[in-house]
Amino acid sequence: MTFRQFALHNVRRNFSRYAAYFLSSTFAVTVFFMYAAFIFHPDVVNGTIRPSVRRGIFAAEVIVFLFSVFFIFYSTSSFLKLRKKDFGLLTLLGITRGQLNKLIIIENSIIALLSIATGMVFGALLTKIFFMMFSVMLDLPSPLSYYIAWKAVASTAIVFLVTFEAITIMTLITIRSSQIVELLTAAKKPKKPPVYSLWLSLLAVICLAIGYYLAYTSNIMQAGKRVLPILLLVIIGTYFLYTQASIGLLRYYKKQKHSYYRGTNLITTAELTYKLKDNARILSMVTILTAVTFTSTGVLANLYFGKKAEAEARFPHAIALISKKEPKAFENKLQILKNTLRDEHIPFKSHKAAFIRAYNPKKSEDYAMQNLVLMRVTDYNRFADLAGQPHISLPANTAAYMQPTPDQGYEPIKGKQIAIAIKNSNETMVVPLAKSIPQPVINPSGVIGYMLVVPDHLYDKFHRLAAEETIQYYAGISYKNWEVKTSVIKKLNRLIQKDDVDFINRLELFNQMKQVFSLMLFIGFFVSVLFFLAADSILYFKLYNDLEQDSKQYEALSKLGLTWKEMKQIAAKQVAILFFIPFVVATVHAGFAFKMLQNMVSGSVVKTSSLVIIIFFFVQLCYYFLIRSLYTKKVGQVM
């Protein structure tokens, strides 16, 4: 048997250990290859596809690569640690340091070449579907043709081959510094009784509670500043949750005699206490990876599927026309708009209103207070009817600030009262301020100032003081199936000169959201799946690393009289706890992240977020049954 044959035989004999590593690496290569095929596609290179799309795919390519480096490094280190006893035995039999390094490099090179070749084959087979999905989601005029550039093949092969080899050489340092006795006894881990600190357990609870509170109460203005503190608090809290609080909970469970001494719970709990302590870092890492997967997938799915509701909330009217200069120009353009809709046989509803420009004379340095606009409450309710929003009522002689967007957290006009004056008039009126109106009923525009809704009689008083140049006109128009009325918007853009009026339509915003969110979801989906598979693979590695020690414990239990059925139940419980505790904790983390998202969007995120969690749960369940079957089978073989 040659040296290469010996290495190949080792890979074949230990391939079950490499299975999850091989499959996850293959998936990473497949995703990287498909993204590379897109980046080097002629239509993309020649500029047919928007440059922003190519930049987004390239960014995803970088994320896949960086995560692959981390995952390959961790996996290679795990397998070398698992085989330290084998390496020690080979060293004892006379293998030189150079031969051992050569053996490790050949074995890992075989796995690397298999992963790269298999990944590129699957990538080539799936690229056609990848391009079709991409064309549909981004609503391209014509689907991308099936084409694989040689640069995509070369870049994928070179990048991953160099990555695999570089990481293998780096991990050899851990073997070089080990003595033979250390290698032979590497699998024997003396276990001390797990201890925990009540104060560190409380720290875990406090960190998670603060992180959850910050996420629960965040709005769009605070989210950017809070993301990093929330992430740090949750990571710290999760780590101490596993290393400290979990041990305390299990000790409390041991005091529940009626449950602790039932069936095999005593043995399961005793061993689980050690496993949670030994695997705390792994479980923390898996939990964070899983939570990132849930959060990113849920956020992107909610943004994509909620884009219509979001567009309707931000632009309450399908079309809005706002005067800039002369009222006659506004009336002419409004008539053109209505005639065009009639010519296109589009039934519509509309309402026109006059707004009054005002200011607060007591706050001359405040930009918002110098650019107030008054709307009568009757007009507000008429516009609300067009937008499908509820009516409001105001107490006499009060005013309420209407938010320009549904985003909460930014409120430039607040207080108990406000002084209002009309430009070119010396009369000032101080009125109480009611609670602000969170949902706008007119389309946002830079032409319109900060809107105050006032009762009709108060509006009439100001109107009598207002000169013609302080009056501004707004018309809102709504019709059904606005998201498919592309031709009429293109026609209106040609017909309406925008020097005299501001023409704002919802469809253009919707199309922009559709392009951005489609690209984000398309990119994020594959990256999220890669993260999820890596998280489950890490658990698989850990179970296999502990297999030899676990088998000895089950062998001892069998000598004490436990049946194989009972031992399978113990193994199944322990594997289930290790698989589903991170899943449950990650779901809680993601739940608060979804609440943070809910505070920033208009539509409900509950349905889509729940569906994402359910889908991942079924994937996790299938993976659990597979790993449980392999694990119990291996335990049975060793016994």
C-alpha cells in the first residue's frame, strides 16, 4: 500500500465523520459558484444588468467566502482534534513529523477536491434555475441565458483550493506542538463536577433582558444606534446562559424528586449537566448563528412580501398632485390627469383640498416651526377615505401634528400648545396640541411643510387671514390594482410638466422597493441557508467528537442492566436537547428582532416571520432524525 493509498483509505474509512463537513462545504462551493457565474455572465459584464445588482451579488460572494473560511477552519480543527489519538499511535509506530504532515495534507486535499468538484457540478446543474429565479424576482425584461464563464470555474476552484490548503497548514501547528502522550490521551477528558455562579447567571438574565427591551422599544430613528449594543448584550447573555444559568436550572430540576427519579431522567440529566458545560461555547455559537439565520431570513421575507402594504402606508394615494406656483396650472394638470385615467378606462376616486402655509412666530430659529401647513379635519377624513384609513376627530380649537411617514420616533412638533400665524398677517393664535397623528393620509413631498390638522372652524379663521400666495393645493387620486398600471404612469410622466406642480405616484416607489427587496431576499436566502447548515454541522461535529467517550458510558450502563431501548431513549433525549435548545433560544432572540422590525414597518410581520420559523423547524426536525439515527447506530456498533 502506497502512502497516497493509505491516506485515501483513511478518508474512506472515516468518511462518516466528514459527511456533514463535506456536504456543508459542497453547498458553500455551490452558492459561490452560482454567484460567480452571475458576476461573469456577459449580460452583467456588458452592463445590461444594473451595476447595483452586480455589487450586491459581489458582496454576497464575499460574505460566503469569509464564512466559508471560518467554517472550514473550525471543521478542520475539529477533525484534527478528533484524530489526535490516531496521529499519536502513528507517531509511536515510527511515522516522522514530515510524513504525518503530508498525510494530513493529502487527506484534507482529498476532501477539498471532492467538495470543490461536487459543488461546481451541482452549481452548473442549478445555475439555469438560479438565473430563472433571479430574472423573475428582479422582473428582468428577458431571462438571463444559461452561460458559465471559464472565469467562474477558475475563480471558484482557485479560491476554495487555496482556502482549504492554507487552513490545513495553519491547523498543523496544533499537532506540531503536541507530544505523543498528549496525542494518545487527547480523547480522555477528565470531567470535574460542573459549577456555576449565581451572579454570572443573573448577568445572563440581565444582559438578555436589557437587549430584549432595547429591541422591543426601538423605532426607526433609534434602530441604527441600538443594533450593536443589542447584539453584544445578546451574545454575552447567551454565553452565560449556557455556561452558568443552564447548570443552575438543571440543579434545580434535580431537586424535583417526582420527575428526576422517573424512568431514565436521572441518567439523562446527570450526563446532560456535563454536556451543557462542555459544549457551552459550541451551543452559544450555534444559537447566535441560528438566530442570525432566522432574523435575516425573516426580515428579508417580510420586506419582500410586505412591500405593497409598505408602499400603500407611505404613499396613501396612488397619485398625488401638489401645486408649486399658480392655481391655474394646478387645475390644468389635474384635468389632464383625470382625462388620462378616463381614457385608460380606470375608475378612480379623488379629492382636492387647499392647505394654508403658516409659521410659529415664537420659534424663529426652528425650521419646522417656520414651515407649517394647515389642513382642515374634514379634508383629512376625505383623504383617509381614499387611503382606506380611519377618520379622526379633534376637540375645538386644537391642532394635531400629522406624521409625514408611518415611521415613529421623529416628532419635530410637540408640546402642549403651539403659536400659529399666517404669513403676511399680524394675527397670532395659540392653540393646544393634541396627540400627534401617526398615519399620514397624503403622499409625502418636499413641497409640503410640516402638516397640522385643525378643526374646520379654526381653519376658516386662518383662511380669512390668508393671502392667495399662502394657499397650496393638493389632489389625491386612488384606484384599484395600481401596482400593474404601469402604462398610465408612463403616459402621465410624459404629459405633466413638473415645473408648476409636483407629481408623486406610488408605483415608482413600489418598483424601487421591489427591485431592492427582491435582490436582498435572493442574495440573503442562500447565505442564510448556508449559515443554518453550518450551525447544524457544528453540532454534528461535536457529537462525533464525543462519540468514543459516550460509547464507553453506554457500555458501562449496559453492564448495570439498562436495555438497548432505554439507552437509545437516553441518547435520543440528549441529542434532541442539544439540537433544539439552541433552536428555541434562537427563536426567542429572533422574536424580539421581529418586534424591532415591526416597529419600523407598516404591515404585520407576524405571519411571514412565523412561517419562516416553521419552515426552519421542519428542516431542523428532519436533520435531527437523521443525526439521531446515525448517532445511535454508531453507538450500537462500538458496543
